[in-house]
Amino acid sequence: MSGRIGVWTIGAFGGVAATVAVGLAAISRGLVESTALVSVLPEFNKVPFVALGDLVLGGHEIRDTTLVDAARRLAIESRAFDPRLVDQVSSELTAWSKNVRPGFLWNSGRAIEGIADQTFVRRLATPREIIDAIKADVNEFARRNNLSHVIVLNLASTEPACDAALERLDWVEFQRRLLNRDFAVPASTLYAIAALEDGHPSVNFTPSVGSNLDAIRELANLKGVCHVGRDGKTGETFLKSVLAPAFAARNLNILSWVGHNIFGNMDGVILDDPTNKATKVKSKDSLLGNILGYAPQTHTSIEYIASLGDWKTAWDHIHFRGFLGTPMIMQFIWQGCDSILAAPLVIDLVRFIEVAAKRGEAGEVAWLASFFKSPQGTTESEFARQYALLENWAQQFESA
Amino acid sequence: MSGRIGVWTIGAFGGVAATVAVGLAAISRGLVESTALVSVLPEFNKVPFVALGDLVLGGHEIRDTTLVDAARRLAIESRAFDPRLVDQVSSELTAWSKNVRPGFLWNSGRAIEGIADQTFVRRLATPREIIDAIKADVNEFARRNNLSHVIVLNLASTEPACDAALERLDWVEFQRRLLNRDFAVPASTLYAIAALEDGHPSVNFTPSVGSNLDAIRELANLKGVCHVGRDGKTGETFLKSVLAPAFAARNLNILSWVGHNIFGNMDGVILDDPTNKATKVKSKDSLLGNILGYAPQTHTSIEYIASLGDWKTAWDHIHFRGFLGTPMIMQFIWQGCDSILAAPLVIDLVRFIEVAAKRGEAGEVAWLASFFKSPQGTTESEFARQYALLENWAQQFESA
Amino acid sequence: MSGRIGVWTIGAFGGVAATVAVGLAAISRGLVESTALVSVLPEFNKVPFVALGDLVLGGHEIRDTTLVDAARRLAIESRAFDPRLVDQVSSELTAWSKNVRPGFLWNSGRAIEGIADQTFVRRLATPREIIDAIKADVNEFARRNNLSHVIVLNLASTEPACDAALERLDWVEFQRRLLNRDFAVPASTLYAIAALEDGHPSVNFTPSVGSNLDAIRELANLKGVCHVGRDGKTGETFLKSVLAPAFAARNLNILSWVGHNIFGNMDGVILDDPTNKATKVKSKDSLLGNILGYAPQTHTSIEYIASLGDWKTAWDHIHFRGFLGTPMIMQFIWQGCDSILAAPLVIDLVRFIEVAAKRGEAGEVAWLASFFKSPQGTTESEFARQYALLENWAQQFESA
Amino acid sequence: MSGRIGVWTIGAFGGVAATVAVGLAAISRGLVESTALVSVLPEFNKVPFVALGDLVLGGHEIRDTTLVDAARRLAIESRAFDPRLVDQVSSELTAWSKNVRPGFLWNSGRAIEGIADQTFVRRLATPREIIDAIKADVNEFARRNNLSHVIVLNLASTEPACDAALERLDWVEFQRRLLNRDFAVPASTLYAIAALEDGHPSVNFTPSVGSNLDAIRELANLKGVCHVGRDGKTGETFLKSVLAPAFAARNLNILSWVGHNIFGNMDGVILDDPTNKATKVKSKDSLLGNILGYAPQTHTSIEYIASLGDWKTAWDHIHFRGFLGTPMIMQFIWQGCDSILAAPLVIDLVRFIEVAAKRGEAGEVAWLASFFKSPQGTTESEFARQYALLENWAQQFESA
């Protein structure tokens, strides 16, 4: 038996984390069904997953609020789910809120600084000091809650792109620089280091760099810990990875693929800053070339439209050439609630990586590629093939 | 070397057949690229396909026109392709038009009777007489054109549904009834019998019954001939078979799937008749349950809108439930030119089945499922898996 | 001073009536703003409207339920509004529910019979007996609630089309037939007669016939009472009456206009019956010819899709020819909540017709045309011109 | 009789001008109907318009090409119209091409400089020299072609925004500065001055400044010449001006209006430059506030997508709040061919302003507002009211 498992989220009072919390509590209480959880599908029913009721939430956050407030705002302002559900699970939300500690800012950029509660957030002099403080918080969480393992999950806002020079540093050099007061390392990487140094699997659900650096891959291998990312594939890009292979299989020539995304949640506030948006657009835009083998003109825009709240609407216009050169068009409109789409994938990732860790897997977990826009550890971009990786991994439990 | 191969189309002056003709001639002359042909994709480059320039067209038709006229109408009225292309390939079109013979009506329903040129079409007293006359036409086509093989292709209008009692008859009984003046067998089945009795592979690109009866399967096995169908998967249903598996893989619960199709070609005229439409809707609608494992409410409508000509527009509204029961929506709009989408698949089917026949394959060709809405010989409905069947079949040529 | 005004609705526990009730109570209590009420716009601020708080609801209904239940179902199942609003106004809803009496079925068709609670609904032997019973109920409502006037409002389900022979009967003959046990008069007309005979203005928000017969027009004139209809213009048809004049003003030639409507409320259940649907489609489809001066191909479909609840989605595809004969396309998708769209128009109609009645207007109120798909008393079909009629009428109060 | 009228276009070989040329010739020859011309509608049949066959084209252009080449490219690359039409009217196109003179660059911005043929375009030392050279070209055109009047039409690419300080200069000061080598006046204004100084009506179909400056208004009044602009209202903004008033009339509260435009013609190349795009977005975005009386969040994006050629596709997402605060959505997709939409309006403007000039109207022609995104001389933004201005003006000819 695996005992209780901790889930330490960076961005612990964000919309996704709040929905994860409401969902875990509501499913455990039998208030809602487990719709949208991949891990409950029949093809995975032999996998020895942790029970949803054995997950305990905690985390870091830079805004001074609570899970109850965050959940209520989603329910009322964004119509994400029935507001009465928040009342029904408020005791769990309140308990988990107490496990949340003030987060750290480091090189986080103007937009993220702008949403932080300045009297709440913590600042230390060097990256190493922050890493150690993070580790102390996580360890205290594990001890107090009597947890057998902790998974560290990045759900925080998208950071500006990091300096490309960091990518090829080795772990020795990287450690050295962590002592410098002016080392421009992304905060997402500090959280990943804190997790991996203490042997906690690290999941990066955001487009931020996190563990996607040579030095951090080296660290993970040294420690024998698994990690995975980047950027949860929830809506428009999910559909791109489903549709583009079908166009390719029919030898239909994509002339241009335009995607226009509008939404009004906190993620949108941050992505309204061009430096942060660039990180996201790159993540959404790159897979088409991989799938098609050529690079059609693409355009991906993301705009903050306050009235939409957490409802992300994407309009995609796909212009393609068919037989005899005739141009034709497919358009789709996706109207999804961002947190509602992301939260089940987050829970799935926790459950899958917890099993992987238990079985001693280390390094980047390529078979989780179907969950990510920019999967680490593989270049496979087609959804059906990514999903086959997941099914193949699960096959090992069938024979048992 | 395989020599010249005949392609005998039922519906020889229809939009699809005319586009096939323009395409074969234009590609062979180097006027257009081979975009939208699956058989030219790199994964099939070891398959010993017949060269496009070695295909010779002929067929049966119930309307007294020509390939040049049919192609010109598509180009000008429907803006399907550049009208100047018709002039450039008119010599091939004219030559092939001479290979077309008046078709037969038998139990074809009011709508098809309505579009037939009554002085052109042929009528005989029994199904057996029609079969024998079809065989004579095909044999003369092969002889005159010095063809090593002929593929028989049904591209004709959708027939009304046939009597379910026919499905389980055996071939002995079926042969007996073919002598009766009042045997309500579909014309599409007579064409399939004519093909199979003489050892020609039979491809049914329409929703009509064709060879999809126990008796005809028995005949094909007796003769050792391959056959395949039904209903080319060109647009909306193609997308259904691509998208539905992705919703299933994410455990998103489809609440309803509405598809509304509008177009204005000859196919639309025929499908405006409720009895013919029922055959088509059934073919478009059934795969969702297969893929999802449950049956959401579906609605598929097909309406004849004259102004659209050959441009088929489909609006699909997919209502689904996600995490915490939250309903969300995906919609797509597909604006495709029907003949332009169908013609390359028809050419691909000819090329693939010609190789299968050469290699001695017999019976229903299940690995061609990706081309059909209601594939014969398999219940596989997911496009990615259907396509994997095709790729796996092609693997045998890699080792060679 | 006008005192309290009664609003007697046919279909008193339907979605529209429940939303009217929630809205009147919630606005009066200051819980929500008066968004979507036309009568509160600045151009009408001199019109001596009844205060919303002075309206008292009652009515007839064929299903045994309550306003609280109907409102709660809309809020929860259809996500029409915040479910907590129902709790906040439950005392008003409960009081008004007590004013509702069992309704009458007469020649109402299979679909409406099917939704009626058979032990609740009332049946009498002749149309005249029903009319007299309706009058008794309305009079008792007025007396008990001390109302100075009553407006009778038809919000009931759409009836099958009525026999065209009724249209030209005169009132003398009509009265005679009302005594017959087998007179196939629509129930909607009986309600209108009951209203008009007692001097109550009659508003028909449905596509049913109601007062749109020569005999009833004669009755209204005899009695000097005003009446108006038919079929509230809430969504797709509203947009048609806005967009079509713009296409006409630009001399763009509409080739075809396809509208596909899906929704899942009680109205949808009834319209799933072909005889009832025909009445509605006719009402939605006829205005284009009026506006354009020619009749493009049109297609309007209405399908019951249960999962959508009260959310009506319309996809309209407008194919038009521009300069040099070039075909172009406009499409729109309308996602509106049916009751939420209808309820404010119903309240507006009550307020406008109450003023008209107070001022002695009699007969069909043509200046209310902007509220209806098939306005009585005018052939004006363009929304902007219909709205100008309303503004012009209001001008009389400016000078005062 | 009015004799032959000259139409001098700035941007004489652009897509709009080429379509105007094809259209004038093709309609005059009876090859196509006059669909999309407003001036041929019945409500204007008493207006003494110049016959289409009496219009003679000429103009300035900065690219060294011809009307035949421009028209052929539109027909073939953009599928704007049947390519065989160009052959049928090539003699008119060739004759008119000979009336085109090399244009002038002045303060035109990087993007426009980038598309100019550098050996073709003319450059002079001061604005005044350019004005005088323009006048000489126009006068020679009138003389050679024996024209009774000339209309000057700006159809050129959108310029960057001009210095706001220019707006309030008076004509005396403006004239003085025209002698300076460094006066940052837009080229569009120089063309307007050239027209007005010589008594030719000036029409600005672009978002560039043109005559929309106090000094130029003063000049027009001094000379007694009429002028009008700005920015032809062809697609998305046309629909905004049609739809927004309807939302306002229903008191539906617009929360946000997002418009995303994609297209791939020369206009798109220029608007891909942020300075030029800013001018256009401002023109498209400002009318909503005027119509609604409040300013919802708006977002208008314009992206150059090469594969679309002249087909401009706009996706608009309108988020609005209805009764009880319920948010609802309307979306539209407009697929129009830019030149095909613009050309008939250009011809109409020539015909209407020619009548106005003949009748002695001077200054800004406010009753032409329905043709423009940012109409000069009026703040009326609602299409129906703008169109009523046009109809009212035409009333004067009815009485005659």
C-alpha cells in the first residue's frame, strides 16, 4: 500500500489548482463523476494508481487568497461549475489552503511581478537560498501530513523566455551560478531543482522552462528521479495534434493554419505581456512542422478578453490545397473552460508519474507526451501516436 | 510489367468520374501535382502501383453527356478547378468518353429514374440479363483497349435501402432469383456480380449495397476476387473518425453530435429524396457509437442547396461534458469540393486494389478501411487505426 | 395612477414565464439590472409605463408544477442563470404560482397532449364552455388581486397549423360554431377570444394562430380592444430581419439562406413533432422574400437536441453573389438562452400594450412589429424600420 | 447630356482598380449583370447618373504593371472571377492602362516604399511640386480623352498615421508649408489638394488622411468642390454597423467584440507593417462606441496570410449580456473577396458624387456615409440611418 501522496503545486491558488482541489474532493465524496480523467479509462484499469482520496494538496502561491475564494470566483464569475459545489467541499479546500506557503519571485518578469501580493511574496538573495527554502517548505508539508511521497507540479503563470545560453550549461556550472545574486535563472527551474534534489518527481504543466535544460536533466539522472513537461495540451493544440496528422495522411497540403485564442483569466492577464506571450505562442505553434514535414504559414494569436473569464475560445482557420490544386477550408471553434480542461490532466499526470516513480523510472518520461504541447524526451507530435505510447506503457500491468 | 489497366466506372459522367478523368490526364501530362493522392506518400513508395498513365477509363452511365461537358460544368458552375484545365486535357476526355456505354436501371427508385435520360438508358427483363449485358460491355472494353485487368468502380448515385431479407440469402438461392422478373435486387449489386463473376475487383465508393451481402461475399470467395466498400470517406465523416477517438482518449463525454450538410450537386438532387437520404445518413451516423462505446444523441441532416454546386459545407456541433460535469462545445465548418475530395481517393483505391489483386488477395479488403465510411470486412472505425492497417499492409514491400 | 396590473400567461409554468417571474421579482428587489428590457432605453423614458413592481402574475398551465420548480430547472439543468437567484425570489414565485389554474386542451395536437398532466388539465364539451371558464378564471384573478387591468399573454407551446378555412369566417359565424362539439378551432384562439370579450389586451408570443383570424379581428374592433402577435423574434429571425435589409441595400444577391436551429427545451420537444414544426418554420422562413423582393432558396431546420436544454444554437449560412457574379459567404452562429432572450420582450410587450390600452388604442398594434417574427397589422419586415415605428409612437410622449 | 467622365484612380493597377475596370467594361458589354451596384437599385432610378459606358479610367500607380496583368492575377491566383472575363475585356483594359502615369512617393512609409518599383516611381523636391505634377497629369488625361469632368479617387495602400498637429492648421499656413522640402504631409493629402485646386471632386476610399484635415476642408469650401471619405466599408465593419444598432435596440449589453481578419493581397502586405496597420485598426474599431453609447472591450486584428490572396476572412466574436445578466454569444464568419466587394462601391461613389458635383454641392458629402467606415461630415455610424441619408437625398429627384 502506498499511503498518502502529497501534491505540491506552484500556483496553488490559481484556477487550475482550485479546480483540481474541488475535483479531488467532489469525486472522493461521490458528488460528481470522474469524467475527463484519462486514468480511469478501461485501458488503464490494471495500473496501480494512487486513490484520489489519498492525495493531499499543498503548494506555493504569490497571491494572498484561499482555495475557497479562488474556486468561488471560478464558479460565479466564469460559470466554470455549479457554485454550490464549492460549499459542499469547503472543508477540504480550507484544510488544503493551510498547506500553502508564500511563493518566491526570481527573474519572473514584469507581468508576474504585477499580480503578486508584494507583502505576501518572499524574496531571497540568491537562487540557492530560494531552492533551499522551497525544499524546507515541501519537507515540512510531507512531515506534517505524514506523506509517503510528494509530487511537485508547476501550474504557475507563463514566464518570459529564458536566456538560450542556459540550455547547454552542465550541472556543475549551473550549481555554481545558483550562488550568484544576479543569475537570471527562471523561477520555474528553481522549483524543479528543489523537487529533484530531494527526490520528488517534477511535472511542468506550463510553457516555462522548468526542467527542460541540460543541467536539470543531468541532475534528474544523478538523483534517479523522473520529471516531465511542458505545457499541458488542453484545447487548440490538442486539436492541432489530432487534425494535422489526418490532413497529412490524406496528402492534403496545408497552405496556412491560423489560430486566434481569446480568454480572460489570470493566465490571459500574464500572456497579455508580449514577453510572456512569446513563450506560449512558440509552444503552440511548433508542432505543425513536425507533423507535416513542411512548414505552412502559421499565425497564433492570444488575446486577453476580460469578459470571457476562464472560457477560452479558439477559432482556427485551416486553408488547404487538395486534388488539382483546389483550395478548401476547414474552420473550428473551440469553446472550453480552461481550468476544467486542465485540472483532470493534472490529476492524471500526478497519478501516472506516481506509478512511474514507484517503479523506479528516472529522467524524462516520454510516454506522457500526449499530455503536453512540447513534450520532453520525445519529438513525437501526433496525438494518436503519443496516446499509443501511454497505452503501450500500461500494457506491462496487463501481463501481471 | 503490368500493362494497361482498365477502370470501369458506374456513373461514368458524374462529377467524381469527371474529376478522376481530368486528374489522371492532368497529372500524367505534368499540368498539376499529385496532391491528395495517398498512394504517392513516402510510406507507400515501395508498393508496385500501376502508373497513372497506364489507367484507361470507361464505364456505364444513365445520362447522355460526355466527360468534357461534365468537367466543364464542374469547373464553371462549381468553380471546382480552373476551366482552362478542361481544354488542356480534352483529347483524353473525349477518347475515354467513347468507352462509356448506356447504363441499366433496375429497382433504382424514383429519384434515380428521374435523372436518367429515358431514351439513353437500357432496360432488360431480368437481373441475370442485365448482369450478362454488363459483362459483355466490360469485356469489349478490355478487348478493344488491350487491357490486362479491369477494376469495376461504383460511383453512381445512392440507391434507396434494399430489403433486409436479401442480406442472408446464399449464392445458390441468389442466382436462382436473378432469373426472376420481379427480384428487387439493387442495381449496385448487379454491377458487383458482373465484376466478380468475371474476376474483376469491385470497389463500391457509394452507400449503396453493392457487394455487401452474404451471397456476394460467397461469390467473391468462390472466384478468389477481392472487393471493397462502402461509401468513400471524404469530409464530415472523415473528421468524425479523426475527432471522436480523441474525445474518447481524453474521457470527454460526448452529449450530442449534430452534423448539418448542405450542397448542390447531382448527389444532392438524389439525396433530396427521403428514401435515398436514409441510406446515406445511416452510413454517416453509425460510426460514433462504435468509437465511443456509448451512443450520444446524434443528428445528421443533408440538404440540397442548389447554389452551392459541388461545394459541400458541413457544420458540426459537438456538445461534450468535461470535468465536474461542465458542458463545453466544439464546432467545425468544413468547406470542401465534393468531387475534388473524392476523386483522389478513387484513384488510390484503384491503385491499391490492383496491387492486391495482382498478389492474389481475395474477399473483402479490410485494410482499405480508412477510405470508407462503412468499411467492409472490419469494424474498426477510428481513422488513425484504419490508416495503420494500410501502413502495415505496405510494410511487406519494404522488406522486399 | 394605474394601480396594479395583472399579467395572465398561457403556459404559466413554462421556461419563458418562469424567467419573466424571476426577472420581475429580481429587478424589483434590485438584485439584477434591467438589461435587455427595451422599455427602459432612453428613447422611451417619457412613456408612462407601469412600474415593474406593479405587475402581478397568474395564468393557465397544463402541467402540474410551480414557478420555483420551473425556474430551478432552468437555472441548474440549462445554466440559464445563477441558481441562487431562485432562492432569493422564491416568495414572489410561490405567491404567483398560487394564481395559476389548470389549462384547457382543445384540438391541441398529439405533441401538446403528450406533455400535459392528464389528471391536472381540464376538458369541456364545447369551445364556448372553455372560453367562459377561462373568463371566469381571469376575472377571479383580477378580483382577488385587486387589479385595475389584465393583459393576456400566450406563451404556450406551438400548435399544429389550423384549417385555412377558418381565416375568412366572420364573427357571427364563428360564434355559432363555438357551440359545436367538433369545431376544430385552435386553443390559442379560445384564449384570445376570452381576453378580448372581456376587454383585456391579448398578446400572442407564439407562432400559433391566436387572434390572427378575420373573426377575431372583428371581435377586437367591436370591443375596442388591442391585440398583437405573432411569434416573439428573439434570435435567428431577429438577425435575419437585421441582416437581410443590409444585403438588399448593397444589392448583393442572396442565392440561398440556410438556418439550422438546435435546442433542447420543452419548446423543442413540441417542435420535434412535424405538424407543430411546420407552423414554426413557416413563421421563421417567410420574411426573407418580403425584405429582398425575390425568393432565394431557403432552408430552416429545427431539431430537438436534449443536451442543449434552453440554449438555442443557430447556424446560418448565407450564400450570396456579388460584383462580377462572384459567390461569397457569410455564416453566423448564435448561442442564446431561449427564455433569457424571450422574457424581457414579453415584459416589454406587457408594458407597451398596457399604455396603448390606457390610451384607447384598438385592433392590431402594428407599431409593436419589431417584437415579432410575423407581425400582425403590417407587412414591414425590416428590423430597423419596425423599430422606427416603435420610436415614432413614443414621440407623442416627448411633446407632452 | 454630361459627356464622358474621367475617373482618376490613385493605385491604378491595384486589385480594386483592376476590378473596377473589368466590371465597367464587362457590364457595358453585357457580359455580367450589375449585381452589387447600389446606384442601380430601384430607389435611385430617378437619379441622373452618368452611364457606366461613359466612364474613362486613368490614374497614378507606383508599380510598373498593367490592368490586364493585375486583373489576370486576381482571376487566377485569387479565384476572384472567371479568368476568361479578362480576355473578353482586354481591349478596354489595355486602352485604360495607357492613361496611367507613374505615381509619387512622399512620406509614404517603409511598407509602401517597399512595394514601389524604384525606377518607375517619381520623386520631386517639395509637396507643391508634386501637387503641380499631379495636376498636369490629370489635365492632360482630361484633354486627351475629351472629358467633361474628372473624379479623383484614392484607392492606394494605407499610409502610416499622420502627425496630429496637421489637423488644425489653416489653409494659408498649409500652403506655406507645402513649399518646404521636409513637410511631413501624407501623399494622400497631396492628391486631394491637386484634385480640389482644379475643381475635381475627391473620393478617399482608404483609411489614409486624404482630405480629412481642416486646411483641406477650407480649400474645398473655397473652391466649391465636394469631397468625401474615408475607408470603404466593405465587410466586417459594414456588418458591425448593421449589427451593433440591433443589439443596442434590444438593450443587450455588448461585453466584448473581437474581430480577427486574415487575407493575403497587397493591402495585406502593407498592413503587415504595424504603423500602417494602426491606421486601419483605428478606422475599423471606433464606430462601436459611437453606436452603443459605451465602450465595450474591442480587439481588431489584421493578419497577412498569403495563401488567401484577395479573399478576406473575418471571424467576429460578440460576447453580450442579456436578461438576468446571462452572457450569450454571437459569432460570424465573413468570407468575401476584397476587390469584388470594394469595386462596386467605388463605381457607386463616382456616380453619386458626379451628380452631386453637377448640382453644385460643395464640401464634405455627409449623405454618402453608408459607404465609409469613418465617414467625413457626419458622426452617424448606424448603417440603416446612413442608408436613409442616401435615400433621402435621392428623394429630390422623385418630385422632378
